[in-house]
Amino acid sequence: MSKKVQGIGNQYTSEANAKRQRHAKLKKVVKKRMTVFGGGLLAIVIVLLIMVGMQIHSNQQASQERQAQEAKYQKIQDEEIELKERLNNLNDEEYIEKIARDEYYLSNDGEVIFKLPKEQQNQNQ
């Protein structure tokens, strides 16, 4: 109330004032509780969001690593197939004979190997 207006000191006005004060005090308490619980809830939500972000990042790294390992595994499988083919070729006498003629210049009995000048130029380059 303003200073110019004076309240009547009867029972109704004092009860009304007390009720208003209790209501205002209750509002403050409720506001404080809402702030505390809201802040706690906000903190929990933030922590959960951080955990989700970290999990997503971890999943992406694991996925990249898995892809790299799969590529490495595929390369090793290809190499294994190549080595098996080479092993099969080494069991073939015709293939061994061809390699011996081409790389080591070996010949059969009665054969003569000639080196042409054109081959020598290619080998020097």
C-alpha cells in the first residue's frame, strides 16, 4: 500500500495480507525448486548429449578402422590367390622351361641362343 492510503486494521485485511504473503513466499519456494530441479535436469541432459556425441564419434572411428582392416584383408586374400597360382605354375614344367629360357637364357641340347642388338638397347635403357 502506498503511504497516503492507510489500511484498516481489521481481521479481514490482516488475514488477506497474511494470505498474500504466504502465497508470495510459496511462489518463491516453488520458483527456487523449479530452478534447482530444472538446472539438475539440464545438467543431466547435457551429460547425456555429450555421451551420445562421444559414442557417435567412437562408432565412426571403429567403422573407419573396420573398413581399413577389410581392405587389408582383401589385399591379403588377393596376394594369397596370386601366390597359389604361382605355386601351381611352378609345378608345371612348361612354365619353368619358359622362365628358364626368358630370364636365364638356358637352352636345350643343340639349341643356340642369339642376342640381337635391339634387345641390348632395350636392356640398357
